[in-house]
Amino acid sequence: MVMKVAYVDPVFWKGKKVFLTGHTGFKGGWLSLWLASMGAKVTGYALAPNTMPNLFNVLAIDSLIEKSHIADIRDLAGLQKAMAEAKPDVVIHMAAQPLVRYSYANPVETYATNVMGTVHVLESTRAIDSVRSTVVVTTDKCYENKEWVWGYRENEPMGGYDPYSNSKGCAELVTSAYRQSYFSINDSINKVASARAGNVIGGGDWSGDRLIPDAIKAFEANKPLIIRNPLATRPWQHVLEPLSGYLILAQALYEQGSSFASGWNFGPGDEDNRAVQEVVDLLISGWGETARWEKEGSEQPHEANLLKLDCSKARTQLGWIPKWNLELATKKIVQWQKAHQAKENMQEVSLLQINQYMSS
């Protein structure tokens, strides 16, 4: 089982109806732009952006897609109505409560969004007969973290210490149960897979409590970046890397069916599993001026120290491999943020980076 097309195929996506949850977020904004640029007809479903500025407005995503529903995936009836109206060919579910520390303070919201939200999306696809491909996006943190040095494979146990990570492990179990119970039968044309990405970075991320947005904000204000855990190691990757994986996986499900209906890791190469301070030092080197960082002194809630993904399955069966290493990824971030500072046309800047990635 090897996918022949190991790249994002614009011909496949032209004219496809795509229902995308989380389109107002950072990853959702980039994916909306990418899909629209290939001629896909995108219907978005998500909460309103919660930061100013935000990528959804900066890229004018509302003007690029077919329809934008500002709504909550916890609303099953509303979601079912929107999806039935859209009659999508492909569903990509990315809406989530994505923050570890926020989940400690708001566990009920986190579980309701990440677990029941996933139930609602999958339940909504059951009610319509147009969907042929569904990708549920979770996270590398869905695995039971044993702080070991080798990467987690797709058949490792789900887990999660904190409410966020645990809720994503639950979302994976929900996806598996729905796939086996409803989408593995012979007359089901909808094939369902899940995708687990690493720590995603890129230009245009203004989310709170994330390393890159916090760094850019500090650098722009000529203040030191405060780092909680400089030695924590994460699988860092530019946002276009996992998005390309989701698109390739969705196409494989659509064209080749159930042989690709399972869980998939889309992470960086081993060399880009780096400590937080290494990532920040690369950003500082590219940013220049007075950019700097300091270690936070107060005690913080538990977070994993070592996290790594094994992406052998995606490489050998989908033909997917990461293209941009961490040095290039941080360079692209600095270029994007400097362009935004200079009030350039950010649709053009972002499309240029997408085209550069596709031609890599």
C-alpha cells in the first residue's frame, strides 16, 4: 500500500467541496488560503477569532471561501445543518481548544470542545451521503507520554497527562470507534483517518501562550521573551508541513479508500526535535536588533519535557516527507512577520510561501 501521489495535487482539489472546521484559527487560515488557491470550494465552521490581529482577518479569508459559519462545534444541530447545506466531498476537522495551560483552568470546556466536538463532526458526516473523505486532526500530545527518546508510532497507547493532551487522546479513541462502528462497513463511502502533527509554527500566529507568538510580540515590543522551560524538546515544524500531510491523506482516502483509514503522524525529521531555547536562538538570529530571552522563575503546571514522533508510516505508505527544516522554517517566520510589520499584502506573501513550499 503506497500512495502514488506524494505531493499536494491542485488538480485533485480544484472544484472539491471541503468542509473545514477551525478555519478562523492559525492552521485553519493557512489551510483555507491553500485550498482556495487551488480552486476548492471551502465552507468554514468555527468560533470567531479571539485575538487581534488574527490570520483570518489579515488574509481576508472570508472573501476567499464559499461560506464562513461563525459557530460552535459543541452545537450539534447547527453543525449538522451547516454540513448538510454544504454537501462536502471532504471534511477536515481542526476546530479545538488547543492550549495546555488553558486546559488546566478550563477542563470542562476543553473536553466538551475536543471530545464531544469530534463526536459532533463525525455524527454530522453520518447524516449526509456526499462525504467520501474525513480527516480528524489531533496532536502529538495524544500519546501516553513516557518521556522516552524514540518517536511514538501510530499504534502506541493513547494517554495524556493534562486535560488538553488527554482530551486529544480521547478524540483519537472517538475517531477509531466511529470508524469501526459506522465507516468500515462495505456500503460506507466515507473513509475516516486521524492526523497527529508536531509543534506547528509559522507566520501569522497570534495565539496566546505559544512560543513563537510570544517571541514575536516580545521582539516587536523590544522586551525579553520569558521562557518557561528552555530545555523542553519538541518536534518543531512549519505549518505547511502537516497541512500538506492532511491534504495528501484526504486525497488518498478519497481515491484509494479504507487502506488509508487509520491514524497518521506528520512530524519533522529527527534533527528538528530541538530544545525550546534552540528555536528561540534561531528566531533571535534572524530577527536581530535587540531580540533576547530570559527564563521564567516561577513554578509552572506540568508539561512534557521530551516528545517525538515516528513518521515512518507516512513516509513509506503515503510518500510524505517534511521539506523545510527548522532553520528554514524560522527564516520564513521572520520574513512573514517583517512583511506584516511593513504592511505588505499578506495574501500575496503567504501564497508565495505556499508556492515555494510546493515547489521545494
